[in-house]
Amino acid sequence: MTHPFIANRRFLVIYLSVLIVIGLGIFLVLALNNPVPWWFAFVDSFVNIVLFGGMGLGVWYMVVYTDPDEMSRLQFLGNHIAAALIFISLWLFVGGVIVHLFVQSPTYYGFYENSYPGRAWTCLLLYVLLVLFYYLIVYYRNFREKVERTAQLESMVKESELKALKSQINPHFLFNSLNSIASLTMTRPERAREMVVCLSEFMRYSLKSRNEEKVSLNQELHNIELYLKIEKVRFGQKLIYHFDIEEEAGECLVPNLILQPIFENAIKYGVYEAIEPVEIRLKAVVVAEFLVLDIENDFDPDTVPTKGEGVGLRNIGSRIRVMYGRSGLLDVEKRMNTFHVHMKIPQGDSDKSQSV
């Protein structure tokens, strides 16, 4: 995370202004309440406030790497107490050495050493205020990024609503399904009825889930199975699919309709183009705070892929990046004769399936 005084000059101006005010206050206290020349008081206050300002810049990195949400309260307080003790000790020692280089007075040496307790408490107070200021900046940045991600996600949903509808119910898929049903009504009416039921459930889920941000993986897989059953009528034994779902993984939440474009891609570029049977494999496991999904399918590298828009997988990557605020959640790899999609869906206490 970029230092706020580098990213925002206004914060730097505020910081320097506060340091100047504090430095003037220290100067007046030393000059008016102690029997020392004003020159000594000026050097003392100037050296120590400049030293504090320089060391204070480094406190930012202590704040960034000490996240209260990722550690216990005891560990959090322990880290800051240790850092404060080190900060105060360095400030007193280095400040004393520098002041003594400019002020050659045994009387002032004694005064400086006797004022250590007051200086230490003053430094501690300034350190605490500086840490609180930095944490306010961190929380402000996190809040602003969350608002921006939410606004961006809402904008993407609105702008891509028509494209989403197109991808949810592909016209070619619908036409092919209806043609298959028409032919089955004459030869195998029971299969035609079964296919009508599957197609009806599939369309109902696709339209209904547009208004839901997340669903359980089990719900999403139920929809995928409907889709594959319909496609299997067209391709028969040429289409094989296998799901390996860890029990805990099935209850995890995923973005709605996140898997369908991947399976459509597998059928379009794998099954449709192949001569031999093609298997689509899905494995889902929970690793740490992630639901890890691996989808792979065989394909014939010698076939020429059908031209298309090629936006399905890119849209998936963009969608989960905006939704979860991080990159690297989707990885696509084309091997010798296997197309592999690796997806990680972050999970938390709020992402466990209850009743969606």
C-alpha cells in the first residue's frame, strides 16, 4: 500500500503543518519555563521535531503490516507496545546525541537528561496520535475501494445485462434443443418429455438467478447437470462428464451462473469439434479460505476451433475480480490435448451457504 504522504500531497502538508505547530509549542515550553538561552531551546525543539517527523514516516509501514482484523488483540497490542518502546528509545538517544553536537553546555546536558521522562511521555502521546491518524487513512482507503468496487460491479451488471441474458440462454442451444425434442416426439416420446422438463428447469433457473448475486455450488451444479443432460441428447456417448465434489465444497457460495460459460466453452471447442468421446471433469475442494474449482476437458489440437466472440472466460475473470476485489482468481491453461480452467472463489463466514 502506497505511503499516504506520497500518494496525497494534502496529507503531507497537514503532517508538516502539525509538526511545525508542535515544534513551536516545544520551543516555547523550553524557552519560557527553563533557565536556558533561547538558542538552546530552538536547537533542541528543531532537532527533536525533525527527527520525530522523519521516524514517523516509517511508522506507516508498521501500521500497514499490523492489521487488527488479521491478528488477536493481544498480538496487536504487543506489536505496537514493542514498536513504541523502540521508537521512543531511538528518538531520545539519537536526539540527545545530535543536540549535544550543537549545544556545548554542561548545564544543558544535565537539563536534557533530567527531562527524559517528560520527553518520553510526550513522544508516546505523539506516537499514539500518529498511529491513529494512519489507521484512519487505512480504513478510509479500504472503505473507498469497497465503494468503488461496488459501484463498478453495479455498472458492469447494468451494462452487460443483455449480454448476460444472451449467454444464459444461447439461441443456438435453444434451437438445437427444440429440434431434438421435435425428433424425439416421434421416436422416443418419453425422452422428449424428459428433455422438455430439463429444458424448462434450466430456463427457469437461468432467469430466476439473474437477481441473485451468489448461490451454493450444489445449486449451480444442479443447473449444470440440466444443461449437460440436454446436450447429451445431441451428442450421446460423445459427451462424458464427471463431478468430484468435496462435501464441504458443495455448501460454499459461488457467483451465480459462473460455471455455465466454462461448460459451454468445453462443449463448443471440445465435444463439438471432436470425433472421439470427450470427458469434461470438474473437481471442487476447499483449501484454506478458498473454494478451488478445476474444470478440464479433452480436445483435438488438430481441429480448427469455431470462431466466436471469445468473451466468456474473460467476463468470468473480470466478474470475480471486481466481486472479490483481487486478481489471480482465474487461470486458464491449454495443454497438449487438455483445456484446463483453475478458479479460486474466496470464502468467509458470510459466504457459507445457509438457505439461498
